[in-house]
Amino acid sequence: MKSIIVDDEPLALDLLADNLAQIPFVENMARCKNAFEAIQAIGTHRPDLVFLDIQMPGLDGLSFLKTLPNPPMIVFVTAHKHYSLESYELNALDYLVKPVSFERFLKACTKAQHLYQLQQRATQMIAPEPKDFMMIHIDYSLVKVAFQDILFVEGLKDYVKIFLLKESKPLVTRLNLKAVEDQLPPAQFARIHRSYLVALDKIETLNRKTLSIAGYELPIGDLAWERLQVYFHLK
């Protein structure tokens, strides 16, 4: 984890830095003497954890935390006990009262590490690696189709034809065009007509009414023409 320390007292900064130097899973990125230096350090280093004093000149630690739209984990380190309730109302991870023993400091860091690991696992579960292919039914089998191999897709009444690189015949499957469109990455494919989806990087020639891909000439709808002009920097 990356951290920064914020305290207006040089001795307190030294003690925090010495403690962090003994903890292998936390790396201190910056020492800040006030909240304004901390704002800059957070923007630069994007820390996961901030050790924050409360009574500081200019902007106190509680007010500083209230200014952060997406705060990192906060551990208050202060000489004053009576702010603890307000700190937890602001979702502080921990509240340490000076002088802080190393054992108590380590406990706060371990608590932060546990939460950090939970957040990392949750992020991995929520945001899986994007696929570069789709699976479609052909006859009685599932066939893997790589996005990079698709030239264009033609939608007919009850099925679609998927035209591929290096294949003389299209794949035919019982899907509608919208179902295929929903599986394709929108940055790479565009609906150019109610019956056609195309791979944008496979377009060879283009004019107001038609475009060509691999020798096929396809019609362009009015709305699609606007998007194509933007994609090819024509406007």
C-alpha cells in the first residue's frame, strides 16, 4: 500500500516515518506539514492510506477530510481524544491518540492492509478482463469467433450472417442483429444501417451513401454517416 503522513509537528512526522519504515507492506510516499501540502501529495501519489493529524494551522484534519470527494483510508493520529466520534462519522479507519505505541500503530496498519486486500479482490471480481471473442451457435455446436476476425455482420429476418477474414462463406446463426451488437466492443464496431454492423478498422473506402469492406459494398444510414465522419476525422 502507498501512504502519506500529515502533521504540522516535525517530531511527529519523524516518528510516523520511523514506524512506517519498519512495516514492509506500507510504503510512505510523502511527508506533509499541512492539509494544503496533503492535497497536492494525494493528487501526485494517489495513496491508499493517509495518517492525518487533526489540529493543524489553516485547515484542520477533520475539515480537510470533508473536502475529499473520494478519500483514501484515513487513520487519525492526534493528541486529542474528544474528536474520535466525529472521525468515525467521517468513516475514518482508525483513531490513534499520541503517544502511539508501535504495537498500536502496527494494528492500525494491519487493519488497513486487510481492507485494502478486500477492496482489491472486489475490484477484480467486478471488473473482469474484457473478452476479445464471442461464442455463437452454428448448427449444434458453439463456435468461438474472435472480434479481430469479423469484417461485418448482416442481419436478416430470423438470423444473421457473420462475414470473416480469410473465410469465403459467412457463418450463419439464429440471432438478431441487436443480440450480436450487444456482444461487440462499441469502440471497434458500428451499426451503419438497420441491417449491418461493421468493423470500423476494416473499412476500405467510404462515401456519403456506401462503404466497402473486402470487396463488399454496404449501405450507410444518415445517423451512421455522422459517426463515421467523427471516427475518420472528417469533421
